[in-house]
Amino acid sequence: MASDRGTAGAIPPITAHHLAEVVQAGHHGARDALDNQPPASSASPSQTELTLLSRVIELFTAIRQEASATLNGLGAEIAARREQFTQERYEGRIRSIEAAMRALLNRHGGELEQRVYDALKAKREYEFFNYTHRRSADPKVDKWQFILLFLIVPLTLESLLNGNFFAEASEFGLVGGAATAVIISALNIALGFLTGLGPARYCQHVRPSHLLWALPAYVALIVLIVMFNLAVGHYREMLIATPDARSLQVLPRLMADPFAITELKSAALVIIGCLVAFAAAVKGYSAFGTYPGHGAAYQRWRQRWSAVEEERRRLDAELLPELETVRSRIDGFKEDCARESTRLQAVKAAADEARDLYGARLTQLRTAKDAALMQYREANLRVRTDIPPAYFSQNLNVSEIDQPVALAEYAALRAAIDDFERQLATMPALVEAKLREQLALVRGLDLAGEIERLKARAAEAGRDAFEQDEATRRQIRDEFAAAPR
């Protein structure tokens, strides 16, 4: 113990030799004996003996103060610890756990409520889109993987066929023909897909104004696709006739006579290109819904609804373990009580050590007192010529040392420790009895059922918020319609 070691340095060594040297017992005993002092009739101790007893009292006072300080310090520590372990503290813990669980449920419920509201809002926007654009069925929206696969397959097939056709006209053979074929196939697919994605869909738009640009663009792209493939056929025939022919020379020939294609393979090249462009246009027309914006509105609604389902699954997967973790803290006060009870054993051992140290020092002091007195009297008896006083045959009695009493501080400390131990042993039961209703909420809560009720409440709250928003919008619209113009 640090306090013991710190104060022990202030107490001189308690030995017979040290005590006798402090008062010079042998020297004063022999000097007093020269005059046969103390006289044979004396009943009072000599000055040297009184000085010795005074020094013994001082040492006793220091030892007593040191023991009292140590035990009082331990008592203050016990009082502080006991102050921490109160029922109010555990009431606060129960309330904090309950609040944490409710906050967790409310936070996740708020997230689900917002997801439900967003999904209903997206559904309203989708239904409004269907109404204003006269759509009666949901669009069929393809996944991007399927669209990519659909475009790659005709690209590969047309490239293989065109590569074979151009191999006869290219000076690099099949390699040169394949390179030319890939470029032609990619352009055919790009033009066809763009035709179906843009003008073809906008030609059926509910707003006739879109026809002003969509129909001319649709016709122009069809003509461009046909003319491009005719130019490809002419280019192949020019390469067969003149291998050094350049692509820029195709345009004058195409403008002079677009259908002047004599080779069967060149004609097949034109037909295959137009068919591939047509297939790409069909896929572009249906890939994102056959009506502009219809597929985007539908996907937005489905994604919002999928987010609701995902949030519900996340609640099942994540919220239950989180709630269990929070609820498991309810037994923490039992562990605290057991841990503090273990710590009390160390305090009890320190108290016993302080008591034993005090008793040992008193024994040392008593032995040193008697030995120092004996040294004084033996020196006196050896020199004096008269009869010694009668009290020389008796020990000088100091009641605090020769008849010591138990330390009151130690008894009070042990009583406090025992009382604290009883409190720690009974506190969990007391807390549970006092907080039975709150503990029933925290410990007996059906977490899985609570999560299901949370999901139902959040979905209902999201729908209520949406309906309130709809009612507000209708009221604003009606007030605007009723306002005088």
C-alpha cells in the first residue's frame, strides 16, 4: 500500500537499542547510581525513565495516527465506491437501455417510412405518366446485359459474312475484309439502334408536336441506312474491279445509279446490312419501352419499391442483432456487483494488513520499552551501593501499549465493508424488484415481433404521409382553380 509506505518513513526504528540510545539509558543509569539515585524510598520513576516513557508515547501516537490514516483512507474509498453503486444508478442504466432500443427502432422505422413514401410517390408519378400519355400496360424493359448480347450477336454474324464477302475484294485477304466488315456492321447496328430508340418511338407520342421532328428524322435515318448499305455494295464492286479504288469514289457512283449492283454477293451484302440494321432498330424500339419515358418512369417506381423490400430484409438481418446487443447490457449491473465484490476483498486484505502492522509495531514498541528500562536499571544496579527502589522489580506500565484496545477505525471499516458486501449481494434482486416493469419491457421484449410491428407501423406511417401530401396537393389545386381570374 502506497500510503503505508509513504508514512512509515516518518517513524524511527522501533528497537531496544535505538530507543536506549535515544535516551542514553545505560549512561544515565550509571550516572544516577553514583548518587544512589533514585533513592530506595522513591516510588516515582527517574527523569531518564520519564523521558523514555515520553518517547514511547510519541512513538505510539505516530503509529496510531499512521494506522488511523490508512484505515480512514480505505473507509473513504469504500464510501466513494458505495456511492457509485446505488439503485438510482441502475435505474438510469435501465432507462438508457430502453431509450437506446427505442431510438434504434425509431431510426430504422423512419428509414423504412421514407422508403415507403418514396415508393408511393414514384408509383403516383408512374400512374400519372400512364394517364397523361395514354398507356394501359407496363412496359417491357430489357436488362442491359441482354441488350448488349443482342447487339453483339448480329455484329458478330454480319462481320463474319461481310468479312467473307470483302475478302475477295481486299488486297489483305480475309484480315482486311474482316476489319472492313466490323466497321460496316458496327455502323449498321448503331444507325438501326438509334432509329428505333429515337424517332421510331417519338412518332407515336401523344403530343403531335413531336412528329414535326420525329417523322422526318425517322425517314431520313431509314434512307441513310439503305443508302449506306448500297454504298457498301458499290464499294465492294469497285474494289473487285479496281483494287486501288478509294471510298470517296463511291459517292459519285451511288448518286448516278444507286441500284447498279450486278454482283450477287454485293446485293447480299446490302440485304444483310439492312436486315441487321432493322433488327437493331427493333431492339432499340423495345429495349427501354416502346414509348419515350415510359420505361424510365416504370423503372423508377420498381426501384423505389425494391428499395422498400430491401429495407425490410435489412431490418430482419441487422436490426435484430443490434437490439439483442443493446438488450444484453441489462445484465451488466450484475457483473459490476460481482466485480466490485471481488475488489472489496483487496480492500479487506489491506485493512487486515494495516491492523496487523499496527499490532506488530505495538509489540515491538512494548518490547523495546521494557528492554530500554532494563538497560537503565541494570547499569544503575551495577554502580549504586544502596538498595534499589522497590519499583525497579516491576515494569512501568503504559496502558495504551501494555493493554492495547482494538482500533475503532478498523471495526468501522470492516462494518462498512460487510454492509457493502451485503448490499452488492442483494442489489440485483432489489433493482429487479423495483424496476420490474421497465425490465419486463427490456428483457421480455419480443424483438422479432417488435420488428414486424415496426415494419407495419412504418409502412402505415409512410402511406399516411403520402395521403396527407396528396390531400394537400389536391387542396392547393382546387383553391387555384377556384380563384377568380
